Amino acid sequence: MIQRIAIIGLGTMGPGMAARLARGGLQVVAYDVAPAAIERARSILGIAEGVLDSLGVTSPASGAGTVRFTDDIADAVSGADLVIENVPENISIKADVYRAIDGLIGPETLVASDTSGIPITKLQAHISHPERMVGMHWSNPPHIIPMIEVIAGEKTAPQTVATIRDLIRSIGLLPVVVKKDVPGFVENRVLYALLREAVDLVERGVIDPEDLDTCVSWGIGYKIAVIGPMALLDMAGLDIYKSVSSFLNADLSNRDDVAPMVLQKTNASKFGIKSGEGMFSYTPEQIKALQGERARKLVAVRRILEGRE
Ligand SMILES: NC(=O)C1=CN([C@@H]2O[C@H](COP(=O)(O)OP(=O)(O)OC[C@H]3O[C@@H](n4cnc5c(N)ncnc54)[C@H](O)[C@@H]3O)[C@@H](O)[C@H]2O)C=CC1
Ligand SMILES: Cc1ncc(C(=O)O)c(C(=O)O)c1O
């Protein structure tokens, strides 16, 4: 049974994940190699806890969990039943972490990666108990989005998948087991198909960025939260899908490299909210207001989708 969890990496995903797991009654120890990341995570933990309060997520009868921060990786993983690796999307950085923890954890400890899409089979080549490694792909913001993908690599034991799936379910979240270890798993294959087309349309001047977001959020996003793609095919009619896809599929973007617009921006360190400019520009005040407004709206929508309002 999983009771103690170590989180390695406290950037965008780590703090919300720590808050959500602790609210599920688990004992979390949170570590980052960068002291500034630990301080930032410490300061935003309370915000995530406030959002969980407004979502009505309560601790189990067995009691509340805790989050403890540490700057010592051995302290973080010592006695952990599960280590969640949450460092940048780069195989060599992730492999360094697996090597660092390999001698510090017991053969019983499960190791999960929150990778956005690196096949688990590639990651488990760097750990001495690959049967205990699994993909556990959360979605951003992790304390609000309830779905988590669970992915087995070639060497993952079925019991490891079952333990992580049951853990996710036991704290009131929604596990989806992905049956094949394909790059990007399922969520990001679908998201990146959409993002490739969206970036292409903006880059070709078919639409302005603001209008693209209005079109997708109010035309597709709002609907798809209620009616998933497979159900949407039935609602539209497969005959319509057949007719439209017979001419449209061939015209959709099929570029297999990163779009020049994205390269230009990243080369200029325009990463989005984290650097103050990306597709749009943000002042620090706007970022704070936007994050609060988005959390409030996501909480309200989730309560309605769950039939609680
Ligand atoms: N940002 C997103 O929307 C999502 C990201 N992911 C995935 O989650 C993982 C983490 O992503 P983010 O939180 O966005 O990354 P991030 O870049 O915001 O944070 C990564 C953190 O890892 C720390 N770190 C780097 N090397 C380390 C080491 N050796 N030991 C301990 N800490 C170390 C960094 O100091 C940093 O605080 C990636 O694999 C990413 O693809 C998954 C879902 C959504
Ligand atoms: C742009 C982008 N890329 C990856 C992810 C992920 O799930 O790994 C997300 C996300 O929203 O979680 C994302 O927005």
C-alpha cells in the first residue's frame, strides 16, 4: 500500500501535485535540485490548497496527509513507497535522477515518471528494477485536472500499473490506462495534433491568435468537455465525418518539425507566462490575475461537469 511519496522536481507541476496527493491523505516529501524552486513551491503550496478547498476535495477519514520539503535527495526518497520523477522533459536529466535514486530506494519502491510523452520503455532502461517503473502523466494544473494517464513500458509489471491505477482512484482522481507505450501517450497525441494545426493557422495568417483561442475554446473546447471525440462523431454523424475528412484530412498540417514561429520565440527566450512573453505578453500583475481567474473558472466548470452545482 502506498503511503509515503517522494516528488523529485518542483517546477510547474510539482507543487500542485504535492498538494493534491497530501489532500488524498498521503505523506509527501518534496525535493528539487534548485533551492529557489523549493522556496517557490513552498510559497505556492497554500494557493493550491485553497483551490482544493474550493473544489471541495476533503481528506479521507484516515486523516490528512502532509507535505515536507527537503534539499536532500536521499532524505526525500528514504522510506518512500513511490517516487514521482517530475524533472524536465529530457531523457538524460531524467536518467541522472534514476541513477541518483537507484541505490537509495528499496526493490519494492515504485518509480513513476510524469513525462509528457517519452516512451516509458526508453526511461526504464536507466533503472535497475524496470518492472517497478511506470508512466504517471498528470495534466496541468495538476491539482485541478482529475485525469491521470498510467502507462506501462515493455518491462513494467502488471502489478505496478494496477497499484498506481488504484492509488489514483483511491484519492478520488480518474486513472486512464494507456494500452500501448506510444510517444505522447494519448492525451498529448490529441493535444499536439490540435496545437500543430492551431500554430499553423496562426503562422499562415489565416486567423489572429486571440480569435484562434475564441474559436477553439467556445467552438470546440466547451463542447468537448461534455461530449468526447468518439461521442461527437456519433452526434455529428459518421457520414458527415466521412465526407469532410475525405477532402480535409489531406489539407491539414502534417509538418514533422517544430514550426518556425515557435522556434523564433523560444530562441528569443519567449516561453510564455514563465518569461512574461510567448504568444501573448503578460505583466506580473496580469499573470497573477489570470492564474486566479483560470483556477476559479476551472473549479466552477468541474463542479458542474461532476453534477455538483
Ligand atoms: N508543464 C506542463 O504543462 C506539464 C509537464 N509535464 C511533464 O512533467 C515534467 C516536469 O515538467 P515541469 O514541471 O513543467 O518542468 P519545470 O521545468 O517547470 O520544472 C522542473 C523542475 O525540475 C528541477 N530539476 C531539474 N533537474 C533536477 C534534478 N536532477 N533533481 C531534482 N530536480 C531537478 C528543476 O529545478 C525544476 O524546478 C516534464 O517531464 C514535463 O514534460 C507533464 C504534464 C504537464
Ligand atoms: C502544451 C502542453 N504540453 C504538454 C502538456 C502535458 O500534459 O504534458 C500540457 C498540459 O496541459 O498538461 C500542455 O499544455
